[in-house]
Amino acid sequence: MTDLLDIAPATAFDVVHITGNKRIKVRGLHGNDIATIAARFPDLVAQLAAAGDNVVVLISSLGVAIGPIIAAGCDQLGDEKQEAAAGRILFEDQIKLVKAIYDLTFPNGLSSFMETIKGLAVTEPEKRIKVRSKTSPSASPPSSATDSHRIMQ
């Protein structure tokens, strides 16, 4: 039987060359990283979902989240100093880092990831209920006053 240790890949990483002949090692984000960033930047999630794999829209959606995303890709999520430093890197270098992190996090693209997430939503099949809009005539004939016996009290 296969267990998680057999199937869990070694953490993939990439080395990104940035301005000044510096190299930064980044990795893809894990579920906890993504959940933390989504909780901190809820508008980002909606914008990314709408963007799909449109890189221009993805970049414009990042805003203040870019520092924390880069820090997360460098195993520094939540470290305010690291996040602030990542936010001050040249924009061109930020994009290089975010692209590497994105490619490692979503190797099949964001659209594929979103389709998988949609598959998690379990919906119950619709239950059809029939409702009569008119009353049906009674199957038994109406009783006449002569046929009915009075009940004594």
C-alpha cells in the first residue's frame, strides 16, 4: 500500500536571478500559505479567479499582496520585515519572483486549479415537488340534507 511519504514530491523550487546578480530560491505555495493569503486579502481571491490564466490581470490584481506572496514563496510568510522587503524589490524583479512562485504553485495553470476547486462543491440533486394549482372535484357524490343524520349532542 502506498502512503503519503511515497507520493509526496520533494518540494520543487526555482532559483530566480534578480538585479545585482543576486539569486533567490523560491518554492510553490502550499495550501496553508494560500489560505493565509486568501484570508488576509479576500478581494485578491475573487480577482484571481476572474483572471484565470490572464497574466496581465493577475499582475494588476496583486497590489499590496505581492510582498506577502513573495515572502511565502521564500518560506517567510508572516514575517513583517521580510514581507515589507519583498514589497520594496524592483517591480521587474517582483514579477520574476511571482511568476516563478505561480508556475511552481499551479503547474497546470490557475484555470485547472479553479476547476478542481469547483469540483469540491457538493450539491444535492434538485428535488422536484408537484403542487396542484387547482382543487380537484371530490370523487364521492355530495350528500343531501335528507340522507344525512343529525348528530345529537
